[in-house]
Amino acid sequence: MKAKNSTNADETVLVSATELAGWLGITRRRVSQIAEEGIIKPAQESPMRFNLKETVRAYVKHLAARAAGRVGKSMSEQEAAKAKLVAEADLKQSKAEIARMELDEIKGRLHRSEDVEAMTNALALNVRSAVLALPGRLAMDLVPMTSASEVSARIKTECDAVLNDLSRYHYDRGEYMKRSRARIGWESDLSSDEEDDDE
């Protein structure tokens, strides 16, 4: 799930029908039904994947329309009233789920694909720089060496040092929180939220 533009707030996050059902609080079968009815549309057919944000918006719009009373004319008033109540409940649940997702992002528990991509790219660039620096670091040391085993041992030592540096890399939830807060214009002071890790 990769964002095409790191500055685009509407990045594409593709999910399966089962995952979408979990996000919307409905069954997998209901996802298939509303897709067949044209209420939601898959972004990818095979395997079927849905754009999470666009699909949630389309479903919320559908529920809002139902809640506003724009239901089928063939329904009796009692059925329409019941459908409206169900739609209002579904709408509230969907809005609450969206709010929870936004809160999880701010607290560093849910990450945008663009942030994961940026952090992964930064790590890859660090590794690339370390590897490209090896020839310059080793050139003068290898000149006086006469045996292949001595050269091999020296190169292995430097490679091990690069790998050891890489092994010390750790996931930094705080960095993701800073990125999320910067995106919405909040301060990046994390001290109060770091106490909430297990909420």
C-alpha cells in the first residue's frame, strides 16, 4: 500500500473486502452486496481491492442519504423509519471509526503509507551510503596487504561494522507521531502521549 505523492492527503490505501468489512463494521457478504449495487466500487478487480478512504466516504455518503430519508419509494413508512434508524446508527459507527483511525494516527499507532515509505527510504539511503563508503575507507588499508586472506579479513571487518550499525536500527513510533502532527499543524511535543502507549 503505497502513496504516490508524499504531500497528498488522499493517498491510496488498498484493502481486501474482508479488511473493508472490518473497517465498516459490516460482513464480508454485505461488502459484496453494496459493491454489486454500485454503492462502492473496487479500485482493483483481481484480486479485488478497495481504496479505503474513497470507499469509506462513499459508504458514509450512502448512509447519510438513507438517514436523510432518501429511501426507496416502495417502502412503507414503518420500513422507511426503521431503515433511517439503521442508517443513522451505521453513519455514527462509521464516523466514530474514522475518528478512531485519525486518533490512532496522531498517537502513532496507525501509520500512513507515505510516512512508512519515507522512513524506509531514509534507512535504505543510510545503508547505501555506508556501503558506497567502503572502497574509500579500505583503499589505503589494503594497498600494503599481500595475501588474499588478509584482504578478505579486512573487508569482512568493515562489512561487519556496516551490518552491526544496521542491526541497531529500531522502530521509532515518536518519529511517526511527529510526522502526523506536523501534517495537521500540531506541536510535536510527545511527552504526554508517550505515557499512553498501552491505552
